[in-house]
Amino acid sequence: MSHDRFFRREMSRRDFLWLSGIAGAAVTLPQLSGCATDPITGQQVLVGLSEQDEIGIDHKHSPQQFSSDYGAVQDAELNRYVNDLELSLAKHTHRPDVPYSARVVNANYINAYTFPGGSMACTRGIMLDMDSEDELAALLGHETGHVNARHSAKQAGRTMMAQVGATAVNVAVAMSDYRGAAPLANIATQVGASALLAGYSRADERQADALGMEYMTRAGYNPDGMVNLMDMLRSQHKEKPSLLQTMFSSHPMSDERYATAEREALDTYGSLRNKKLSRERYMDHTAGLRKLAPAIKSQQEGESLMAKKSLDDAETRFAQSLKVAPDDYCGNVLMGKCLLAQKQYADADRHFARAAEVYPGEGQAMYQRGVSKLALGRAPEALAAFNAYDRVLPGNPTTLFLKGVAYETMQDKRAASQHYAAYIRSGSKDAQAKFAYQRLQAWGVVK
């Protein structure tokens, strides 16, 4: 790909897929730890992260992941409901002092995930497919199980044993907006919940299921919540595999996990199965989200079409979603991305601007506005957008590269050089880093 096109405003669709995928920062993990006591079994196990490392990685990188999933939903009551449920579960866990927090994010795919320090998210896609608070407790219980068993720390320990001296773990984001074109949609190596879950073994997943049922029943929920959750997920896995991420995508063993949950609910927790499922309370708290169900369905279809590069049809689906919910943040950003890929830069920019108005302070619309401003030849405005994004979500090296592009477009080679050099120093070794290095060579900054 000739990167000179960026400075002649002749960006191709591939260029924009390359630029517009929101990227997370490459991460260098702290010094690997050694043995620790397993909080579940009490036995000594090899871990690659200390508990403080886990919390540090969580706090540093979870905001990037949540923004990649279009931020927490703008429904304070729904987020409070989900977070309160998680905190009620936490009291009954093996690690009650972890700083747990949970929210619903605007992503449409079907998923829930956690960072090792207890920051969790459920997508609005999965929230729509559940029918009771007991299922939500099972879902959060599963994610809490991963945290309590320290699966990420153990996975780092296994990596340490397999590759002595390894100091970094490269991971993939929970969902690329253009999953079929992942190399184009992701500029930098990313840290996200899906990466942590993608490293889980089948044994880890089974243990998280078992712990999840233990925690939810301790908190007073019906174990059938886990059975029903597993039944829903295995159905989705068969009917809509493109929408189901992380919890089953790495290990398509949903029939086995359903059968195990059903057996455990009967044999171990049978006395609790007569408890009434909390359907009404769940429906009350998700009523606002359910009003958006037609729009979310259209967006799901549009994203699937985007992955297949059927951009005209995808645009139609996004337009349908915006007729139902014109002020939906995710819908406006998705429409903007679709229009970018079709070189309809001004229209794309308007949707990003609308998204920024609807959800001020959420980073992805700021980032995408920077990309659309570059396409429109408005480098100073692009630079302002990337600076605003950096203030909200600092630490993403991709913006260093894009600021370099903006400065070069403005004929400020000194500033462009500084940003290209900083991007290279971030550890990125992709095509953009190669381009940045070639620019520095051409300008005599390096030899």
C-alpha cells in the first residue's frame, strides 16, 4: 500500500478500514511473578502476575476495551442494577476484596467479559437475550469465577514456563468491528477482555462455570439461571455464531457445558431449584434497553454485512436502526464507519459529530472524527479531535501515528517526526511503524 495517498487525500476503502478501527495500546506486562496460593484450592500454583499487576493491567486497559465496545450504556439505572448485582455476588466469593465493578456496554454482539482486576462488562446484545435476573447472576458469576481463580495470572505463568523470558502478552480485542478484515481494522496490538478469555483453557472455562453457579446460589439465586443461560448461549451458538463472542467462540463446547450445568443444578443444588426466578425485576430494569431491540437487531445485521463488505446493504440496515433510534450513539458511530468505508466523508463526519453530541466524553466518536477530518483535508481539526481523544483515553499509541499524519499534512515535519518516533518507541512493529521509520529516514532524522 502506498502511504503517500494519505497526503494526497486519495484514501482507498482499505485505507479507511485500516485507520478507522479503534486501536488499543500495546502492553508490556510487569515482571512475571512465581508461585502463589490458589484462592480456590489453597494449593501452590505458578502465576505470572501478582495481584497488584492484575489490578494495574485492569485499570490501565479496561477503559480502552469499554470504549471499543462503544462505552457504557447511557442508562444510569441499568448500570447501577448490574453493578449492584455483581457486588452482591462478590460478597460470597473467595476473593471478596477485589475492586469489582460491572456495567452494560453499547456493543451489539453477544458477550460478557472481565479484566483480571474485576472490571466487567455485559454487552447490550446479551442483555436482550436473557430473561431473568438469575441468568444475569449466572453470567456475572461466571466472569467472577475467572477473577477468583486468577485464570489470567495462571495463563501468564503457563506462558512463562513455555517461553522463558517472555515479558509481553499480545492479545486481540473482544470484537473487531470488521472481524473479517482484522488486519485492517486493528492498527496496534491490543489488550482486551476477549484476549484474556481467549487464553482460557477448557478446564478454566469449566471451573468458571462451576464457581459461577456456586456464587449465584450462595447469593440466593436459582441454579436454573445458569442452566437457562447455557441453553440460550448454545442456541445462539448454532443460530447466530457470528454474534457470539468469547464465552464460547474459543471452545465451542456449549452442549457439554449445558449438560454439566443441568447435572450440577440437579445433583448439587437441587434443593434451590424451587425458588422463583426473578423475571419481573429483570424485565423492569431492562425495559428501556428492550425498546431499542429493533434498532439493535438492525445494527447486528449491518455489522454482519460490513464484515462481508456488503457496504450498501449495511448502510441500509444502519439507516433502519437510526429511524428507530436516531440518537443512539452506537448506531451513529456504525453508520459513520460504514460511510467512511464508502468514501462519503462529509456524511460520515456528520454522524460522528452527532454521536459526540449524544454521548459527550466517550472516546470512539472523537477518534473517528479525527479520521474523517483527515479524509476531508482538515488536518488541524483532525489533530484537535485526536488530542481530545487522548485526554479521554490516554495511552493509545495509534493516535501518535495519526497525529504524525496530521502534522505531515500540515507540512510540520518536525512535529510529525516527533510523533512518528514516539510511535516507533511504543513498541509497534506493524506496517505503520515501518512507514514512520521510512519517513524519518527520508527526512534524515535517522540513518
